[in-house]
Amino acid sequence: EEKILLVHSDSYRYFGAFDDDGKRFSYASTERNGRDFDLYTYDFITHSSKMIYESKFGFYPRAWRPKTSQLLMAEVRGEDAVNLYILDADSGKSNVLYNPDIAADFNSFAWKKNGEGFYFSSNLNGEMNEVLFYDVISHQTTTIVKNTLNLEKVRLCNNDKSLIWTINQNGYDKLQVLNLVNNKHQEIDIHKGVYELSCTSENNLLSVLVSSSDTPGTLYLHDLDTGLTKSFIDPEMAGINPQNLKHPKVVTFKARDGVTIQGLLYLPPVIHKGLTPPVVINVHGGPTSQSRPSWRPINQYLLGKGIAVLDINVRGSTGFGKKYARLDDKKNRLNSVRDLVDAINWLEKSGQVNSEKSAVMGGSYGGYMVNAVMGLYPSTFKAGASFVGVADWVRALKTASPGLKASDIIEYGDIREEKWQKFYANNSPINTVGKITSPMFFEHGVNDPRDPIEESDSMVKILRQNNVPVTYLRFSDEGHRISKVSNKILFYRELANFLERHLN
């Protein structure tokens, strides 16, 4: 039976975690003043909420310490960086665990059953995330595993005998297990893709949900004692043969300033002799996200129509080190836009695609990238598709939701300061929209709390005044993401038609 625990509110809420005995859960909410995220617990016995920590800006609950009233608490320092605290939910007292001079990422916490410490993923000590252990008694940090690649998704299973993590290698996950009893390390060979991991501390089973170019989600079970892995649940493919779906190849190229840019290039299964396919460059959001080889049906559809796709990780993406993720911060913002132009130039020289028939698409921050590159470099792409993208940075940053303003300050600068208002007033896509001449596609939800509907409305208005061909899906019942199946079908159908029409 479904029950409403927290009634609808205009406040922003962020779910934390259940405590060890499942009698309460933590969450963050802006209900006190509509701006700052305070921490709360909801008690299932009293059916009531209680504020446990009054904060400023962005504080969020993380994992509970077993058999105690304590939990970890993260303070936002940027899109991909936090400070870490331990908070007593009963007394409201907190202590700083990590507040490094150089901002770092702390995530994927796995407490030992006795509560003496926790394993986690962090780039505290360098460029890439390592697996670390924090001892609550001695307050010492120990490096458990380090690598030249990012180590992520830390889990502690099998009565604290098995420590599990993934290696992010060019977007693909590699699953690793360390037996904490005999110190034996092994790699688990599972269907290549991007993994979601789940286990309990009481038994020896690890579930691995795989998302890949050829599966929307296959569930595997791995026995941590015997080492055996079996497919447990296969997805419904609606008659599609997974063998006909294409995997990408990892590509890299040098941007104009020498920075190495990575991407995933999908090439159509059939390329006619003497011809090269059109190409769509897809830009992820975030901006501190990463394009990974997970299930992307629009990619497979375009490939079936003979159109190549490059999922690009422009500078500022995560997964390639701390320095790379900072390369687009603040006044370096437009350098990442130029990466898109350099990508087309590289594709042209590689001879793998027809750069004369190219388009660019992206959502959220990726939508901003589309809006920007189409105006700054109007002759580069034959078409652009922007979903919930930013047009006016001053407006977007000033009206951002409370949950985003704390991280926005690190990534973009403090829009309350005059110097940043001037910078973004001069460097927003709305200033160059008049230079766009190629056809454009826009999608936006009226209820978007991240990027207001005015962002796309303003772009579309000017483009139509200039007689530029525009397709605009303006959903009155959607927000920052499309949730309704009927709207998803309409969106993908119209987007595919738009790209086919202007590239073929």
C-alpha cells in the first residue's frame, strides 16, 4: 500500500537514506526559507519530521553510520566537489571530516557493519578517484586502491568480506572485487557497458544491472563466494535483435590549444562504397557529466538511418581527471564550445564521416552548447537541436533552483557580482542568435525548474522573426526532463524526422 509521508510542498527536497534499523530516513529541504537546504529526518513511528541541522546553501545527507544516530553530510563546493562532515541526528552536532584546500569529490560511501569506518571513492589525493578508507576512531585515511583511471561505485558486501568497485575506462565499467579476508583481488567479467551495483552485507550475492549499446538493462547475479555469474533478468527488446545494435569505438583528438578530447563514435552498420555518412555530435549535460556507452535508443535509430553519432566529452567533463573537469570553469566557458568545432574538423580529416552534413544536439548544459556554437560558428553545422538549453546565462543563473546555486558559484562564478553579470551578459547565446541561419529544433518543458521556459522561448522568437526554420516542442506538462511516454514518443519522432530531413 502506497502512503504519502511528506505532503506536497513548494519547497525543494532531496532524499538521503534510511537509517540502520529502517525506522527513519534523512532528507534535505528548503522549507525553512526557500533558499537553504536544511537536514531533516522522518520518523516512521511518530510519523513526523524533525530538523536536525540548519545550514546555509547546499548541505545534503549521505550514508548513516550503523548502530548509531550519526550520518555523513556533504557540503557542496562545486558541480563535482564537496566537503564532508559527520552529523549526529539526535544532538545536531557536526564535525568536519574533509575540507581540503583543493576541492575534491567524496562519494559512494560503504560503512563497515561495526561502524568503525567507511570505504569511499575520492580524488582527494590526486587527479583520479581512488578507493579510500576513513577510520572513525583514529581519524586516519588509508588508500585501499589507486589507479590511473577513475575508481567508482564502491560497495561493501558479504559480511564485510568483499570490497567492490568499478574502474571507469573510457566510459566502460570494469568490475573489481577485493577479498578483505585473504587480500585476493579479481576482475569480474560481465557484459561490457555501464553498471549499477547492489548488494547486502548479509549474503554473498552481488547484482549488476548493465546498460549498454545493445541492452537497456540486463540484470546479472554474481556469487562472491563461488565466483559464478549468471544472467538473471533479460530486458524486453520489442523484437529488436541485439546483434544488430552497434557499439561505439573510443576516439581522441587534439583541440586547437592541444587539449586531448575524448568521444564515442558510432558508425552505421552499412556504409555505401565511396560514400561517408552524415554525422550528429551529441553533447552531454552537467556540465560535469560524462558521455558513456549506455543505452541510447536515439543513437541506434540514427545509425539505422545511415547517420553516424559522436558522443563527445568536451573539456569540463568528468571521468578524465580533476584538472580536465576544471578546464571550462568560469571565463574558460567558451573553450568547450570551440571543442565542437575542432571535433568536426577532426572528423573531416579522419575521412570517417561527411562533415558537410553535420548536426549538433544536446540537452540542459548540452542545449546551451548547441545554442552557443550555432551562433558563434554559424557555418559549422547544417542543423542544431537544443533541449532545455540556456540562452541567457544571467537570467538562468539568477533564477536557478536553490539546489543548484551553491554549485553554480564554483562552476560559473557568483552571478550576484557585477563582473560575472557583465561576463555572461556578453557571452550568452541570446547575443548571437541573430547569426544563426541553419534550421533549429527546440524542446522545453513549461515547468522546468532548472532552465526556465523563457530560455527556449526567447531563442525561438528571434529565429522565427529572422525566418530561420524552427521546430519547437513546448510541453505544458513537462519539466527539465520528459516523463510521459506519449511525449517521449512525440519528441523522438519529431527529432528523428528533423535530423533525417536536414542531413539526408
